[in-house]
Amino acid sequence: MASTVKVEGLRALSAAMKELGRKASNRIAVKAMRKGGAIVRDKARTNAPTLKEKVPHRRAGTLKKAIQSKTKVGRNGKTNTYIGVKKLSGKQIEKFKAKAQKGGAYNPNDPYYWRFVEFGTSKMPARPFLRTAFEQTKDQAANAIITTLREEILREGNK
């Protein structure tokens, strides 16, 4: 369930980006999308719940630290920013299992449980933090993207 924001009426902006050349336009688009993504990412970190009481197999703040944003330029030339919870690598999981002689669910650094928090379970109500962060900041992020694009295009054009 991916949510997107689409800003329309930017034909002049698109034409200006094409005039700059592919490298410059990609650099500008990535910079703008990162600024917008950072706004949503920071709000998601603020919304993410933390542990209230101490649990031996969980560490407070693991979920907040794992929320990251990633910006990519696709083969079609579109620039996308993804905000999500970064899981542990296979090496990190195997290292923990070998050292602790326990399953991965006991790893205090693994935020695998984010899905249960975001969407809920049969025994726990949902406490969405990613979806609400997007809904709360999508207009602010879109404005930041547009402002950054405008400034960078003008800066690149004055070179």
C-alpha cells in the first residue's frame, strides 16, 4: 500500500529540467526529493512508539533508529524517495544467532516487529506511524521539493 503525492501543472519545470541535461537534472531532482523525504522520515521517527518498560530482548529506540529514507533515480528517469524501516542484514542476523545461541526474535537490534506496530495484530491494535507521518507532512514535503527544485534550477541556469 504505497501512498504518493502528485503535483500537477509543472510543465515549465519539466522543460527547464530537460534543458539542464540529464546529469544536472538528476542531481537536482535527487537533492529535492531527499529534502522532502527527510521531512516525512523525521515525522515518522517522531510518531514511532518507544518501549515504556524494560524488556530483555528489546531495546528502546530501535524502531526509531531504523526508519530511513532512500532516494533513487529509476531507469525511466523518474526520481523516487522511499521511507521505511530498514531491516538487519543477513550477516548481522547470523552473527547474533551464532553469538547468542538464540533465534533472531531475541535480537534487541532487530526492528522486524515494525509491521505489528504499524498494522496491528489479532491481539494488539494498530499504532500507525509511517502512514500518519506521510498524511501529516505530504503538503510540507511537496512544498520543500518544489522550492528546492526552483532554487537549484535557477542556480544551475546562472552558471
